[in-house]
Amino acid sequence: MSPAAAGWFAALSAGDITTLSTLLAPEAELIGPDGRRVRGSAPVIRWLMDAASPADARLHVGTVTHAHGIAAATLCVEILLSGGQHRTERGVMAVTVGRRGVRRVVIDD
């Protein structure tokens, strides 16, 4: 696995937006679970920050696998609801890396 892909998932797990932004290529693209595309490193970071905005949400990055230039990990987000209950959402994130950093991020549920 490339150092950029390994660093991406480590920073994602730590919630380190600053490191994520340094790992993105300027031409980065994100494809969200709804199929919406966001292009450019700054818009991708804004999308990730908006998606992680609930202060009472915890992100767990599962096993990271790598094959054919694509690194992917399972994601689990636990959101604390009122009354002490919580909701869990699961998905997968895949990234491809070019010479200038992470070029594509795809999130699916």
C-alpha cells in the first residue's frame, strides 16, 4: 500500500483534517454514497468536514485492504441520539493515489 493511502486512513481514523488535506492531490475528486461528485481538494475537505459534523458521532475505520492500486476500508459511524440511544451506520471508503497524492475518494454504504 502506498504511504499516502496508509496515511489517509490513519488520519481519517484520528479525525486529523489537516493531515487529510495535505494528502489530497489538487485535482482530487470525492464520490459520495448518493453519487454526488465533488472536485478539488478544498471542496473534498469541506464535504468530509460536513459529513463528520455531529460532535456526538464516532468514526471507526476497520480493516484496510489494498489491491490493484486501490486501498479500501470499512467504516462504522456511531451517532449518539437523545435518551442515550445510538444509531450505527456502516459503509466503505476506497481511495486511489497518484503521484501528487490521493486522487479519488469513493464512499458507499
